[in-house]
Amino acid sequence: MAETLFFNALRAAIDEEMARDATVFVLGEDVGHYGGSYKVTKDLYKKYGELRLLDTPIAENSFTGMAVGAAMTGLRPIVEGMNMGFLLLAFNQIANNAGMLRYTSGGNFKIPMVIRGPGGVGRQLGAEHSQRLEAYFQAVPGLKIVACSTPYNAKGLLKSAIRDENPVLFFEHVLLYNLKEDLPETEYLLPLDKAEVVRPGKDVTILTYSRMRHHVLQAVKTLEKNGFDPEVIDLISLKPLDFDTIGDSIRKTHRVIIVEECMRTGGIGAELVASINDRLFDELDAPVLRLSSQDIPTPYNGALERLTIVQPEQIIEAVEKMVALRI
Amino acid sequence: MVQERTLPTFSAASTQLSKEEGLRLYEDMILGRYFEDKCAEMYYRGKMFGFVHLYNGQEAVSTGVIQAMRPGEDYVCSTYRDHVHALSAGVPAKQVMAELFGKATGCSKGRGGSMHMFSQEHRLLGGYAFVAEGIPVATGAAFQSKYRREMMGDESADQVTACFFGDGACNNGQFFECLNMAALWKLPILYVVENNKWAIGMAHERATSQPEIYKKASVFGMAGVEVDGMDVLAVRQVAQEAVARARAGEGPTLIEALTYRFRGHSLADPDELRSKDEKEFWFARDPIKKLAAHLTEQDLASQEELKQIEQKIQQEIDEAVKFAESSPEPDPNELYRYIFAED
């Protein structure tokens, strides 16, 4: 495939997996005729029929629970959250049913399902449409949580998520759907549990995910000019965290900055700090620094929204301070 | 005198029942009753813990519905009051008892407990402890049957799902949402409401604007029937009709079985709100006594044959307890097992 838009990379992943495996189907709001709110399933119903691109009524808890029942009985559902925030309404089905049921049933049932859709803070969408559910769901046992960030990894990760035998919460980002990238012509899959070293470096380890990867890379351009050499790691797997890759990096740089879009309290970064302290405390030359979103409902006003999430200049400042001032 | 809703009438003469079928129904109900009585005993003796919800009095519903299906092939979905549904679905009593004892040999390997009986082998989709959350799961299983038949060309995929829940669940959104979808897509499912009049301490009439639950089916354009839930032959007949409708691709049925739990909500419930009059009204309608009378009156079974069944089941229950007591505890080294499919 030549240059491919992010949403088309996701579409290709679903298309390929549906062609490969008749048990794979998509359900959710407007996934069929409308083609998905971000066009990830555009026209797939014409190819696979309305049962495999199942337009559901607006009943998140019930259609998510239905997907669990279908997965328990041998199908491979892909639930699309029109906006991932809507799936707060399905919290029980995702936590109690998708996440915990295999364990509670003593291994009687497996639940191979993907729950995917746009998460994150968009452009002035207001608090309810600007959720970062990954932080809310990270405590649920039995869930894998993945955040994609480029057309390339979106496609390879989604294909792997669909083939995985476990429930996977798969986060896309509402502001990344129009990114473009050249994708391989041949089929590829990417592991769900591996972080990606986006830029090797020696001064400091920057741990990030989803759209913040791009904020970090923007900051890195300036940092490079100013003579800094940060290592950038895209976590990809938010649960479980890939401590092989993270550990290798910290043992090299001895300094960590976390850049995340979720809120500071109880966020992915909070878990990272705790786990780094557990595993790698002796490797650290400085306290781990967290750059997170503010602990507030995301405001509508553009200027306030900008203040709520981490901006590239804050990343530059944080790296320069930590490396140059040796703190 | 307590004012009870008029139970729908049913003439046993309108149904075909062979001796063999009659005895099977009797045995299944006796199994449910004796099992639960033993649970109460074991709970008070400190052998099982947590919340334990017993099914006494409601046996005709589990037996009548599940015996009208193909146990082991069709799907059954239950609630926190799930022991007897598991038994009717064919899960061996010893596995259910061992689960209650928290043992490694339990049907959920000691991870689930009273409210979480599961058996892939017996197509028991599980006991779900939050009210109404099993309804979407069961609806998904029913969707799967339709999907296999229509999208995967599997002609043998005519499995029906029975989804059991109580009157309390019928005021929850998942009930309405799933009825809507099941009717919309003509899913092969039986929504079986066990209306035992009480959601713990909330009387049904105090919780709902239209107490006749089966009527709620009509707004979805789906079949809704009420049935005397204390009469196993009546339940079996409406279930047979609903199963036939589901297998023929004609969609779901809402069955409201009017029944009563002979014990409190759980073994921790002081049961202070239900009146003596009300209890007596329902105790007089014990579904097991009713079937026994029918079988003997119709010369389908002798007292002696019924006695033999009771003795056989008593023995099975005693063996289940022995099995549970002598079974090993789960291996502490397997604390993390079963979180993921590969475990």
C-alpha cells in the first residue's frame, strides 16, 4: 500500500482480518451504512453484509455485553466505541464481563474481543468527548490495553489485537486519523506487548504514548538543535507495560520523563512511576518527572484546553532542565 | 388475606407427558430442592461462605424451561441465584457443591463461588452477580447462533439461549435494550423472568409502573406470555412453544413465570418484610408436591417410584458433599492462572 491515511490503515486491518476469518465481525453505532464516525469501516458492509457490520441501537452497555456473549461462544467481535468515552456506559461489561470473566469462570471461557475507537482530547469537543479511559481501565484484571499512534503501527497492532485470544482495549486518537504514512505492501503484524523505541538517545528516557508521541517528536526537533539527545519510547502496550524495553532504556539514561495525555491522578504515568520505583530505583539519577494533563474536566475554550494538556514547549523545558541542570 | 395476582390457569390435560418425561422433571426438581437444602445446612456449618442465594420454591421454572431445551447444546445464562440452573443444565452436583466449598474441582475451579457458576462443557454461560448484566451476554450468545447460520453457512447452528433473571432486573435498562435488539434481529432466545415478587426488600409493585412484566414484550412486537411458575408442566409447555419459535427463526419470547422463593433473598437476609399470609399462599403451591400429585393421580408414577428418586438424589447430594469436602483446595501457585487465555 502506498501512502495511507491512519483511518484507512485501520480499515485495511479490519478488512484483511474479516476476509481471513469468518468469525470476525464489527458492531457498534453507525459502523455499517454510515461507515463509522471516522470512516474506519466505510463500505465494509457492502462487502461483508449487515450482520458482520452490525449497526446497533445506541445502547453501549448492552451491545458491549452482547459482544462478550458472542466472544464466549466462539466469535471474534470488534466493538467500535463511536467515541471511547461513550464506553463509560459499558464499564461494567468491560470490567466485570470482558476483563474478569475468564478468571471468575476458572478458565471455562475465553473472550477474544477488541474494543476500539477514538480516545483522547480532540479540538474543543468538551469534557465528555475528551476522555482518556486507558487510565480508568488500567486496574481491571484480564484486559490488555493498547494505544496506537501511527498508520503503520495502527494496522499491525489492530490485526494482532483481532487475533488475540483475550479482550483488548484498543485506543486510537481522535486527532491522528488523518496522519499519512507509506505502508508495506505485504501483510505484517506487530506484537501487542512491545514498546517501540522511536528515537534512540542517551540523555533521558521519554516515555509516551498515542498523540503525545507526536508532541514529543516535535519537541525533540528543538532539543536536537540545542544539543540534547533524548531517547523516545512509545509505550504502545499500556497494560502490561513492556519493562524489558523500558528497563533497557533507563539503565542507559538513568533519567525518565513521562509525557501523557491522561490526567495526573491515577494515570498511566502514576503506574509507571510506581513500577519504575519498584524495579529500577537504583538506576535513577533523578526523580521521575511526569508531564500529564491537568486534573480537571477538559474545558471547551481553546486556550484553556491548550493549558490542560501537555504542549511541546513544556517537554523541551523539562528535558533541558533535567539534563542541563543535572536534576 | 394477601391480594395475589391471579395465576394463569393451565390444564395438564392439554400437554403430552410420558412417564419417562414426568419422572425426569420430578428428578430434576428434587435435585434442585435437595441441593439447596444441603447448601443451607453447609452454610450454617461454616463450609461455604459469601452470599448464597437459594432457589427453593422456584424449581418448576428452571426444570420446565431447561428440560424443554437440549441441555448441553443450547445455552443457559443465569444470575447470582444460579445453583439450580447449573444443575438443570447438566453440571454435576458434585462440581457445583465443590465450587461452593471453594475447591479446585468446582465448576469454576474455586474462583467463582455461589454467584459465579460456569461450565463451557454444559453451555452454562454463567452466573452473573450484578442484576441484569447477564441479559446482554445471553443476547450475544443468541446472536452468535444466528450469525453462524446466516453468515457462516452452518445449518446445524440452531441453538437456543435461555436467559434467566428476576423481576428486579426488568426495571433495568439492559432488559429493555436487549429485548429491543433481540426482537429487531429475531434472535433465538427465551427471556425468562422469574417473578418472585421481591427484589430483596423491594416489593415488585413498589418498583414498577406495570407489574405485568410479560406485557412489556408487546411494545417490541415480540411474544410475551405469563405462566404459573409453580407448575412445571405449564412452564414446560410455554418453553416448548418458545423454543420452537426460536429455532424456526421467528425470534425471541419473554416468559414471565409467577413464582416465589421459599427462603429469604440470601442466607444473610432476615426476611422480615414478607407477610406470613403471603408465604402461606405460596407454600401451598409447592411445585414439587404439585407434580408429584399429578404423576400419581395420572398413574404415571407410584409413590414408591417417587420415593426411589428422592433416595437416589439424596445419595447424589451426600456424595457431592463428600466429594467437595475431600477435594483439594486450589493450588496457591495458580493464583494468577486463568487471567489470560494462554494461562
